[in-house]
Amino acid sequence: IDPVRGPVGTSVTIAGSGFGAGSTATIGGVALGSLAVNTTAQTITGTVGAATPMGAQAVAMTSGTQTSTDNVTFTVTESTPLPVQLLAFTATAQGPATVQLAWATASEQNSARFEVERSLDGLNFSKLGAVAAAGTSAAAHAYGFADALLPTGARVLYYRLRQVDLDGTATYSPVRSVARAASGLALYPNPAPHQATLVGAPAAAAVQVYDAVGRLVLRAAADAAGTAGLVLPAGLPGGVYVVRVGEQALRLVVE
């Protein structure tokens, strides 16, 4: 689990194996909030629940009928003012050769810089560059970074921010993923809550989404760039769906 300590509301990432779309996690018996499962990177992310007791608490992961703790703990500490209040963080593919990162803060206290990190597997990150922060400010600030040196052959890229204070302490943002359309079809985000983006389709191609028993739940069409926004019907149950373009098909996990 990363990080291993923090107050309620802390965003944590649990890495493991065997995670599926329905996997869950608890700390001290309290379910994580804003839960997201990445079945590709085999991670679970979420926030420490408000009812979680103070002190060292057991971390439990459940997949299907199997529950595992593996002696993993998270220590819940007293809340302290955050040096940076992150409002938003996005990563968006800008064609086949660039990923544009954008983030915004509501306020900052003794903030030195934001280091941009990238990963090919969602677990092992390396630094791409750094953007100077505002220091101490009660005003909102917007930042950006363009990754124009993308690795050859990588279909999915993962990004996070390492926010470094003036005293050298650092915290991490949530991880964002970007699917590339260098060759063939790709979907992102996947898993998805209510909508996803398909890239790499032929221009104006018809797109269909089917449920697990083969029922058509959505029709769409790719634009001239081969991109289609898939806005799923309201009330669609979570599970595995098939996105089909001609003879090609991708699996979409709906949370």
C-alpha cells in the first residue's frame, strides 16, 4: 500500500494480484471511498474512510469470495493542513505522439515544484520533468506539461505528480492512464464508470457495445480522427461489455 500512513481522506494505492472489476478493499474494516480497480495494473485506489479508527489498521482486499490481508497495515494519523490542495489532474492524448497533462490547485503552502512521473505498468514510475510551484498562495493556479517523447510500442501510459515542498517532503497525486492509438483500437479509461473513449477506429466507423449476453446497449460512430465517445445508458449495471468495430472487438469493464 502506498502511502502507509496519513489522515482520513488520504488517497491510497494497493498493488497486488488477482484483482477483478468487483474487487474491494477496507482499512480497519471501513471500505475505501471513491474506489477504483485497475485490472491491467492490478491496483486498487481509494480514499481512507471518515469512520476509520486512528492508529495502525489492517488492510483487507476482497476478490469474489476470497479475502486477503497479507499482514498489510495503514496507520491513520491526525489530520493536518495539506500543503497543496489539488483540484484536478488530467492526462489526455493529443494525437499519436503527445500526451498533455494538466492540473490545478486551490491553494498552496510552501510548495516547491511538481515532478511529473510516467510508468508503463502503473507500478514503476520514472521522472519526466518538473514544473515550478507557486510557493505559498491562497489563489487558484493552473499548470501543464506536455510529454512529447513517448516510448515506442506502449499502448497504455500511466502518469502521476510528485508534489515536493520546500523542506523536501513529497506527496503523490492519483494515477492517470492514457490509451494510445498507435496501432489498432484502444479504450480509456478502462474500467470506466459511465463513459469511455474509443480511439484507433477507421474514420466514420460504426461502433456497437454489447452486454455479456450479446444484447446491443449502445450504437455510436467514430469521427474523422477515428475517435468515438461512448456515453453509456443511465442505469447500466456494472460488468464486462464488448465494444465492436467491424471484425475487431475490445472488452470494456463498467464499474
